[in-house]
Amino acid sequence: MYKLLIFLSLAAFITCWTDFPVPNTATANQLVDLHNAERKAVGLGNLSWSSTLATAAQKWANYLGKTNQFYHSGAGGVGENIAQATFRSNMVAFMFSQWSSEKKYFNPLAKWGDSAISTDPSQEVGHYTQIIWSMTYQVGCGIANTTTMSILVCQYIYPGNYIGNYAYIPSATNKWMAKQPIPNPATLPKPPTPNTYPTVLDSATVKTLLDLHNAERTFVGMPTVTWSSTLAVSAQAHANKQAKAGTFYLSGTPGVGENMQLATIQPNTVAGMFGAWASEKIYFDATLPYPKCAIGNKMISHYTQVVWSATKTIGCGVATNSVNSILVCQYSLGGNYIGNYVVYPPPAKNFDFTL
């Protein structure tokens, strides 16, 4: 009996998980230095350490370690890189190198979302572009260890990788840009004016949002949607409320679907915010009902609302404070009903979203 009690106590100890604290000062400095070395190489300013971001990143690293999973947190308003590796010397530098090594495929002349942004279509560059995204100025990271590996999570303010935007505007002396034409910043769209709380959107923005939605719907064979002034007024009111208060939460308006997106003020902000929803489609399997249609339990609910078969009308609002823009779109009929197919009738095989 005595031996059995010892065995059970030991088993309980082995399976118990203790959350790891945020990285110590030396590790935090190492991570900041690794980021800033990459930014300096392309002529960008340094990032500083954010204890707030570090706390959030550590919480997510602990969760991934505890549950033996590996996917993004989906935290709103921040960028995020995650890496994992089996134990070895220089663990932190090794995991960071999984992101920074993507730079050999990065084409700084391409905007994010262009297929040409990676010189090799089979290689991704999104971790690296978040590291060197020009609008980013703070980073905070967390590290958790399981019995077999380490997990690194870094979160960023401002987030990067907005579709239609350059990672940075290269300088003439940048080594990446030798003998290459330099994009002219004067030709880029102007960012929104801070502290703008319109009653309704201008016609050009309405057309942009309709076109973006209908392009995604047409690709999967769903009917196009039309603009609803009633939904637009409701969405705009909520966008204004969030921008003025500096908050970010769904309105809970009954009887409608709703998507929200936060972004830093920059050129192509509206298209970039919508692009964050559209980018979820690479994890969407149209042959399965919602939410089983999420590949690898990834976030797809923004995209599935965009292309939901029963949706007929949309209305959106955009509000901008001194830091961010907020896009709110409301939908009727709303989508994302459990057990229903997003695309109806469902296709026999999934769409090729890599095109």
C-alpha cells in the first residue's frame, strides 16, 4: 500500500503543469536585440520591449505547452509569431531564426498579399515581414517548455502583414534594394485622417467594401450581396463608439452577423482590414459544415461570414482615432450557424485557395 501511494503521488507530479513566468531580463534583451538586428539591416528603427505584450504572449505560450497544441492565439489588435523546437543549445536564437531565415525569400518590392512577395511560392515570409514591419514599434514574448520542446510566442504592436501594404518603404541605400527601382511613397494612398467619426461611409469606400466582399463570394460560387443603409448606420454607430472609447468588442446587435477588424492608420487601411478576414480562407474546407470546416481549428469565422450562402445584404462603418482604424460590417442574414454548410450546396471537393 505504501509503494502504491508513492507511485500515485509521483504520477500526479509528472502530469502537473506549472505556468512559466515571463522571460527574464537577459532573455528579453536577447529577443529585442535579435529583432532589432533584422530591422537595422533594412534601415528601420528599433523595437522596444512591452511588458503588457510579454504577459499576453507568455500566457499563450503556457497554454500551448499545457495543451500540447500549436496555433495562433487570434488576439485582436496585435501581430503574432510562434515557433517551437526540440531542446538544443542557443534555443531562443534558434527559434527566432525559424522566422528570420525567411528573409532570403522576401521581395521588398512587392506589397503584402501579392504572390510576388515570396520569390519561392512554396516558402512563406510572413514571420519575417512581421519582424521588419515598418509600423511596428513594440514586441513582447513568452517562452514555455514541455518535456520535449520549447515554444516561443512573440506579439507585436502595431501588427503587420496588412494586404496591399509594403512591409516598409525601402531606402536608396538599403542592401536589399541594390540596383532595384524604389517605390515612390508619394504614389501610395494616403492613410485615413485621425479622429474621424462619420455618419455614413463615402460612396468610394462603400464600393470598395462591396467589391471586396463580392469578389470572395463569386470565387466560391455564392450570389453577390447588396448594400443596406440600415445595416450601415448601425455598423457605423458601433465603429464610432469603439473608436471614441478605445475599446474593441462586438455590438451584439440581434438578428445580424458581424465582423470587426482593428488596424493601424496606414495606406489601404480598409482593404487591409478586410484582407485580414479574407486571409482566413486558406484554413477553410468548404466540403464540411461549420465549424468542422476550420482546418486545424484555425480562425475562419470572419471569412465564413463574408461568403455565407444565405447572406443577402451588408452594411459597414469605419472610424479612426489617433492610433487605429476600426472596421465594422454587419450582415443579414447572419452566418456561422453550427451544423450548416457555409457554401450551399457544398462542393464535392474543396476550393484551391492558393490560386
